[in-house]
Amino acid sequence: MSDFRATSSARLATRLAFFAAGFAMACCAPLFPFMKAAVGANEGLFGVLILCLGIGAVSSMPATGIVAARYSARGIMAVTGVGLAVMLPLLAFSATPWMLGASLFVFGASLGSLDVAMNIHGTDIEEREARSLMSNFHAHFSIGGGCGAGLITLQLWAGMPYQSAALVGAAVTLVTVVLYSPRLLRARPGEPAPLVWPKGIVLLLAAMAAITFLVEGAVLDWGALLLIQRELAEAQTAGVGYIVFSITMVFARLTGDQTIERFGALQVFITGGFAAMAGIIVILIAPSGMVALVGFGLIGLGAANLVPIVFSAAGRQRVMPPSLAVAAVTTVGYASILLGPALIGGVAALSSLADAFWLLAALMICVPLAAKRVTQI
């Protein structure tokens, strides 16, 4: 039996880093209405301000891959984790749209950079231990998200000022960063990796990440509205679909590494793609809200381990330096999240929201078709 004690501390650190990233990001959601009111922004302006977060994330990702390839992910994870803790209160105390936009950009840059670095660190641990770990790491991002949103919401419900709630969220983030930073892997000696553009298998991996993130984003942004339009739920209860999706995704990721070890990445990737596609179709043809919830659960179970498998493959491929490949895949995935809602909205405007989801179901067939190429690296 393999001895994983040498990397156990770094493995824990990676879980904590994923938790911190998910926690800090989710802290923002309950605070956004208060930030919007504080800077006096209307819906249009606030939409532009929120976009600053995504632009900051995407713009920082390629540079993170270059720095991590030349040095290591260790320092990046420590610095950007602290950056999230520092920027969270600044978001809450922003008094003008310009200040909020700048703060969101820096917060997004920290989040995007940490996202790339912790995935690079995770693939490094997977390589050293020669076993699947990425699903569990990503599960801790989801767990952190639930804890962050829950903690802030609980404080606001108790009557705490939103700035104070943000400070508490920042404190939890900072403590987590302090706990994981000393445990991170140190850089391996070697020559700096050359800068190369994504190509070959990396482009395919990026496409798989884009499709999966697009579906996940569609469930978050449009799932409740689809239920309402199909008269399967009232506005007050339509959000239950996303809750079911989130719960099943966390469950699938917590058990994902064991599932991959038992059945193989190829089988999990094929089954996951078909399950997610089936889930979308179930929602579209469901005769009742309860049946539609089964569809949301199928999407969560199916999509949960697709991205972890893609990131693991990006770390194993040798077409380009692994850190640059992970950065490329992450950047394309985040760009899909940014552009996805607008694309779905455009299709819905030209036809219907249901037709947009039918297109997503058709797009998911690309996942099982590419499974053999993705998993046999």
C-alpha cells in the first residue's frame, strides 16, 4: 500500500485553499444588494460593476500560469489568499461606483489567480501520489461556498451591519490562508518553463471546461426562470432547483475520487456527460416540479467530476508546461461563465429559454465523444 504521509500536510493545505476561495467568493453574493445601494447604482451600472470581478479574474489567470511555471504555486496561493481577505471589507466599505469597480477588479484578480494556482498545486499532489484527488479538492470549493453564503446571510438576518459581516467573512478567510500557507509544497528545482500558446489536447481540455462551466452557469443564472416559465414552480420556490443541483454536486465530488479509482476516469467522464445531458432534458420535458428537481440532481451528479478530470488531464499532458495548461483551461472556463449568461439570453430572446437549454443538451454530447481523448493522457 502506498504511503502518502509525505504529502498529507500539502493535501490538507490544498483542501483549505479551495475552501477559502469558495468561501470568499460566496461571501459576496448576500452583500451585493447592500453594495449596490451604498454606491447608488442602478441595475445596469451594477451589472457593469459585477463584470469587473470577472474581468479581473480572467485577466490574472494567464499571468498566474507563467509565474507558477517559473517559480511555484506556493507564493501565489499565499499572497492571493491574503488579497481576498483584504479586499472583501473594501468591497463593503466602497462609497462610489469607481471605488467598488476597482475593488471588484482586484478581488476578482485575486480569486482568479488563486483558482489557477490551487489547481496547479492540486495536480502536483496528484502526480506525486499517483492517484485521483481533484474531485475532493473541488468539493471543498463548493463546501466553502455554502459556508460563506450561509455565514454572511446568518449575520445579516441577525441584524449585523453588512460591513461588519464582511469583516467577519474576511477574518475567516484570513485564518484559513494562515493555516494552509505553511503547508504548501515547495518548488521543485528545474529550468523555467518556456512560454507557449495553448495547442492540441490543451485546446480540447479548454473546450470541455467551457462546455461544463456553461451548463453550470446556466443552471445558476437561468434554471429558476426556466422552472417559472414552464409553470413548474412559483417564483418563491424556483431556487430549490439550484439547491438540489448544489447538494448533489458536493456529494458527487466528495465521492468522486473513489468513483474514478474504481471505474476509471473514462467511464466517469462518459457517464457524467450523458447524465448531465439527461438532466437538462428531464427539466425540459418534466410534467411536474418534483420531476424537474430530479433533472437538477442529474446535472449536479453528472457535471460534478467533469471539470476535476479535465484539470487532472491538464496537469498530466506534456504538450505544454502543466501550469500554463491549467491556466489556459481555467481562463477559458471562466470566460465561458462570463459570456454564457449573455449567450443563453440572446438565444432566449431570439427563440425561447427552453430552446437555449435544448442547445445546451445538444452541446453536452461533445463530452462523452471526447472522453477517450481527454482521459487517456
